[in-house]
Amino acid sequence: QVQLVESGGGLVQPGGSLRLSCAASTSAFRIYTGGWYRQAPGKQRELVANILSGGTTNYADSVKGRFTISRDNAKNTVYLQMNMLKPEDTAVYYCNCKILGTQYDYWGQGTQVTVSS
């Protein structure tokens, strides 16, 4: 069982920035796909961005050009740098780590991001 610990959420004004971090309790982190999802009230959870073990990244259209996902395999950590935040980015953000095509699929507890003036 892999534990994921998220940090970095909070309240920020529109146009501001936040950086989310997710530390995984596995030394095999380098073979996992790391991802960030979000869920706003009354909406389904959606993929924000992910980064494959080889470094390829994917982004939701709504965050392209504003958010950047990265990983540090030495620290078993995946990051989400969020810039130019908008009120519609308000949601609970969840970290996910998985090995594609297997049952190894883990979630963090979620961290609240609120964008409001």
C-alpha cells in the first residue's frame, strides 16, 4: 500500500499562484504515473494533469499554459505549479499515483484550493 501526502493548498486571490506537493511512500515512485485531479462541489472528479514515468505530461485544456506538473523521483514527489489562478479552479485537488495497466492505483486525501477575492 502506497501512502500519498499532499500539501500546498489554500486560499489565493484570482491571478495568484500556488504549488501543490504530493509525497509518495514508495521507493519505486519512478515507475508510477503521477497525477492531479480535482473535484468542485456538485461536479465529477476530473483530471487536471499527469506525468508519466518517462516524463511525458498531459493537461486538461482548461489549465494548459497556466499549470505545470513535474516530478522529483529522488524525493518520490510530484508537484503541481498553478499560476494565473481563476475562481473556477476552486476545488479539492487530489494526488494520484498509479502503474498503468495494473491494480496499483493510489489516492491522496485531497487538499482544498480556493480562488477568491
